[in-house]
Amino acid sequence: MPTATFIMGLDIGGTKTAVVLGDYGGRIHDRVVFATNPRRGFEPTFAELCRNIDTIRTRAETQGRPPCCISTSIGGPMDPESGVIYSPPNLPGWDNIPLKNMLAERYGLPTHIEHDGTAGALAEWRFGAARRARNIIFLTMGTGFGGGLILNGQPYHGTSNLAGEVGHLRLAETGPTAYGKAGSWEAFCSGTGIVRLAAHLFPNRWRENEISVRELATLATDGDADAGKVLTEVGRYLGRGLAVLVDILNPEIIVIGSLAIHLGNLVLAPAQEELEKEALPGAVAACRVVPAALGEHLGDVASLCAAIAARDNPPRREAHPTEAT
């Protein structure tokens, strides 16, 4: 299939959703973005998503670049094979939503759906920091906190397609709550969790809705001790979780998206220090921890990767036992 064939890419997140026209070379040709506003539930969000798909598709067809398929990146839990979305913590109301079938029936195009962690891993593996690596961990670190795995050069989804839900790991007995669990990794290191952590550590100064991660980063950069302590604590818990993954999976590289790009060494330096204290030295020495090389374009490129992976690794028909030789 030529690289000039076009893909309709959907990057559905808890804060914003992007609809892009891209191609199999990872290039973006058109884009619209809207606030997801997840508290309104599934149906209004899906209606706005479809309006924006219609806009991009009409422009693409007018320009002689009709999309050949739809490719979606969305947070889990979800099943990439059936395309059913199972109540992601940052998309309330998306309960058992057959998103793949809904999109395919509405638009009459082949539709592919992937967990945003795996999609991010594929994007960085093909086009970013993890090129030529065989064992990769990608962490979303956005509104939520999830992961994607490429092991021995193949995406790994797990027995029931739940591999990579690392935000559910409990790293402490107490602390802010996210993913339905106090002290979870998502509670300490997601965008939602970081502002909760600031309110948890300094309740007399901040409430959850009164500070953003970007504001905390600006304050910390300007020498604010409280903001610096919050982000150091984020980094410490980031490193503690990284150590678990490094000891279990022994990867070559861990790529961290979204907030790691913006926060940089405010969180990555204490994370590396904690990783070196907690994990096996040989495993640490073999692994680099880096922010996503695709930067602000990561989500857009990741949205194309379910279709790119499907092209490169088409499903194979398994022989029925009676057909085996």
C-alpha cells in the first residue's frame, strides 16, 4: 500500500480530542481539535466527534485525499480486537461502548482501534525515540496514566487485552485517589493526580480546581519551594513505578509522553534517582528513560498507528484443529 494513502485518525483523550488526516508515513495533513468535556457523557461527545470527522472527511475528499480507513487511539480499559470501550476512568459514561462497530457502520470504512498506551508505543517505535529497539515501555502520563508494551518487537496486549494498565498499580497505602484506588500510580503521576497531590500535600494553599500542572511547573521553575516539592514527589513516585517495570520487563527504553515532555527534569531527574535506588543495577544500566521524541505531535501520530499496525501485521486465519496436519 503506498504511503500516500490517507488515514482518518482519532485521538480521544480525557481533556481533548483530535481528528486528523494522516498517512502511513506518519505525516499529518489536516487537523481539528475540541475539548472532550467528558462529564457530559458519551453521546454528546460522540456526536461532536462525528461532526469533526465529517468536516475533515469533506475537506479531504474535496482535495482528492479521501481516507481509506479510520484509526483510533483511546484510553483503556478497552478491547482493541472488538473495539469495545470499558469505562475508562477519564471518560465517565463510556461503558461497554462498541466504538469500532459504531464508527465502521456510520462511515463505511475499515476501522481500527488501539489502546492509547500501545498506540503511543507504536508511534515512538516507528517514528520517534524508540526506533530500532525491541523491548519498549511507553507511558502516557497525560490526563490519565497508562502504558503500552512492545516486547521482542511485537505489541503486547495480554491475555484479556488489559496489559499496560499500569496506572492501577498501588504505590502507597495512602495518598490521592485515581483509577478507583488511593495511592495508585495514576493518582501520583497523571495530570489529574498531580493537582490532587498538590492539594493533598498543601491543603491550605491549593485546591484541586485552583492550580494546573503547567502553573505548578512555572512556579517550581521560578523557585517556589512548595511547587518544587510537589513535582519532586511526582518524580519520586514515577521512579518507584519505573523500577517495578524495569525489574520485571528489563526494557531497552522507556518513553514517557505528554507531561514528561513539559515537565522535563523537574520530574525525570528525581525519577531517575529513585529508579537507580530501587531497581536492579544491571537492568537500570540497560535502560534509557526519555521523553517522547514526537513531542506535541505524539497524539496525532499515535492516532494513525492502529491502522499502520493492521496494515503491517494483518490478522492471520488460525487453522481449525481438524485442519492441522
